[in-house]
Amino acid sequence: MATKRASRLLLAGLALGLLFDVLFNGPMLGVSLFIFAAVLLLGLGLALRWERAAVEPINLWLPAGLLFFAAIGFVRANPLLIFLNICAGLALVILMAVYLAQRSVAQAGLLGLCLAPFQAFFLALGFGGKVAAQAARDELRPAARPARGQIAPLLRGLLLAAPVVIVFAALLASADLVFADLIERVFRLEFLAEVFRWIGHGSVILVVGFLLAGGLAYAARPRELDASDRLAAAELPRFLGVIEASVVIHAVNALFFVFMLIQIPYLFGGQVNVVEGKFTYAEYARRGFGELVFVAVLVLGLTLLLNAVTRRAAGRQTTAFNAAITLLLALTGVLLASAFKRLWLYELAYGFTLMRVLPHVFMVWLGALLMWFGLAVWLRPQRLAIGILIAGLGFVATLNLLNPDAFIVRENVARYAGLSTANAPGIIYRNHGEIDVRYLTTLSEDATPELVAALPQMSDAARQVIEAHLRDQLAEMENDPGWRRWQAFHVARYQAYAALAGR
């Protein structure tokens, strides 16, 4: 790395650190997420140009994904969604640092994806040290350091100047009240609070800037397989024979098959079980939902492990092994469909909440991941791990597009009014004609326009509770200027305020 490029990288990192402090050190989260992501990508583009590094074209979805999650971060106000969007953005930044200019992220194995956060953080620190040292050598070399013999006279001069300054300061303080007040505040050390505040800002700028400078240098490093890349690309030893692995898979297949044969009415007869009084809705949904989803997750882990450690020759052995895995994934998909239906019946009976919507979306992507595994074991076994990453990002993206808080209000109000599109024949609705308004008042600003629009459809008692909540929300927003700062601009907050003010 040339010294000139090192100085540029260091300045770029410090500029990003300054921007980070301005955007996030105090103000509420809002458009600041998108601004920082966009400027970070600009800095990364400059670093790649300075280091003459080329991006792998297949990895361009990583910066595009970062911009999406950063943009949706100032559209959705649900705290959990904001947290998930930040996590998704951080994951994409980490993957860009490790893979963007090196090789396709799709080639990463499970071990490589797991090591990527540690690899990006510690190597960014190391590259940050290299950048700072090289820039310092270049910038400080021409500067003449003060001669050692000049230090002692400088200290003596300061000692002689101190009493002289004190005498004149005392005389000037007695001559002017404003100056006297300044001197008094200085000696009361009131300025220290402001000094400490600026020290805090400076520390954030330096730490973040140093880390980002190292991250830019690491992301734009020459394309070569260093020790960290070899570790990330390492594979587990294949110590298990194909017969032993097949026995394990077919044993689980047999268990799942027997379970389905015996309990088909229980798994898919849903409403019959509840009508006959065998179970309550809560027992029916909760007893099976969690266990069946956990089974699906365990099957994915078992598939990854056996695929990684099983020795198998090309041809008949590989075909038989893949067929066993495919059957296991198919049976798991049937169990997952049962879990999906259990939760759906529970939601139809008692309404929607965030903790019921999240598992539903999770199960959809878990089912997609099962299908991906089923295809990958036949076509590209080395692509199994990347499916987990895509499914995780897809889960967060789907939640953002669904807008769960607004969805919950619409569906629960429609259910209350008897207009739900999910009002299928034969479904028994518990508490039909009632709505949990207390729960609706706990939702974020994403739900506010829907709550305002739904007021005419509510009973008088429900309307009074919701209107009281909306009045309190409006008063809180009017008395809190923090959300009006430009860094905190947020679409959902402004839409909520517009709906409340209009009401």
C-alpha cells in the first residue's frame, strides 16, 4: 500500500467517523441510516479505486441489499424491525469487507460465514494499524521535531509566565464584571462538562474512523488467498461412511413417516380436534407449533453436518445419499406445513399479534430453505450455506414489506367487524365481536394511520381507549422536538403525525 493511498484511506475513515458521530451520537434513528450507508459505499468505491481493486460482479447484490435495509430503516418504525434492519445491514457490510473484491460470497461455506464477523473485525483493526502507521511515516517524516535542548527553556518560560498572567487576570477581573464572571466559572471548573462532552465526540470519531479506515483497506486488499481466507474456506474432515450416514437419515425418515401415518387427523384435521373438544386452541397451536419448527431447524442442521462429513463416491453412493436427504427434507416440509396450519387456526380464533406474525413469516422462509437444500444436494452441495444467508435476509425483507403493525390493526379490526377475508367456513372464532384495544395501543407509529382510519368501525368503548391513546401520542410528538431533527427524519413518524393532526 503506497503512503499516499494510506493517507487517503485514513482521511476517508476519519471522515466517516465524523459523519457517524453527527448522525448517531444523540439524534434518533431515521434517514441517518440511509445517509451513512450511502456515504460508506461511496468511501468503499473510492478505496477500491485507490487500491485498483475490482469488485466481483456477482457480489453487487451486497451493496444493493445494504441500501435497501438502510432505506427501509427510516420507513418502518417498529423497534424490532429497526433492530433487524440494522443487523441485516451489518451482516452485509461484514460480507462486503470479506468477499466483495475477492470471490463470490456464494462460494462461502458455513464455517466461512460464521467466521466472517470475527475476520472482518480483527483484520480491520490490523489493517487500520497498518494504514495509520504508513500514513504517519509519510506525513511526519518531513516535520522537524523540536530539539531536545529547547524543551527545558520552554518549561521555564511557562513557569515564569504563570504568576505574571495571574496578576494581570486578577486586575482585569476587578475592572470588568463580565471578565470576572468568566474567570470565576473557569475556576469552578464548569467548563469541564463541555470538555468531557467533546472528548466523548472525539473518541467516537477516532475509534469509528480507525476501524472504518482499516475496513476500507481490508475490503480493497489485493486478491489473494491469505491465511484468513484459507481458514474460512476450510472444510470439515469427511470421517463418516455413507452407510452409517444413510442409516441415520433413514432412521429419522422412518420416525417421521410413522408419526405422520398415525397422526394425520391430528396434524391436518385441525378444526375437527377443536370441535370435538379434545384440545383448546391454545393447546392445539402451542403444543405442536414450537416442537415442529424446532424439528425443521434440527433437520437443516443435520443435513448440513452429514453433507459435510460423509464420504461418498460419485455415482450410486451419491445418488442414494441425496435421495435419502431429499426424502428427509420432504417429510420435514410436511411437518412444517402442519405447524403453519396450527398457528393459522390460532390466529383466526384469537386475532393477530407480532409474536404470531413473526413465526408465520419465519416458517415460510424455513420452508423455502428446505426446498433450497433439496435442490442444492443434487446440483450444488457447496451452495447449502449461502441459502441460510439468503433466507435470513429474505425473512427480514418480508417483514418490512408486510409492515406487521399496520397488518395487525387491519386484520384484527376486520375480524372484529366480521369482514376478514380469512373467515373461512367451519372456522370457530373465539371472542368474535371483541378487539384487544390494549394490545393495539402498544404498537409503533407504523400502526397509527390504520388506527385512525379504523376508529369508525369500533365500538364506543374501544374507540374511547384508542382515541385516548392517539391523543397522548399526538401530545408526546408535539412536545418532543427530537423526531423533527433532520438526522431523525422518518417516514412512519411523519405519516403518524399527519394522521393524528388531521384527526
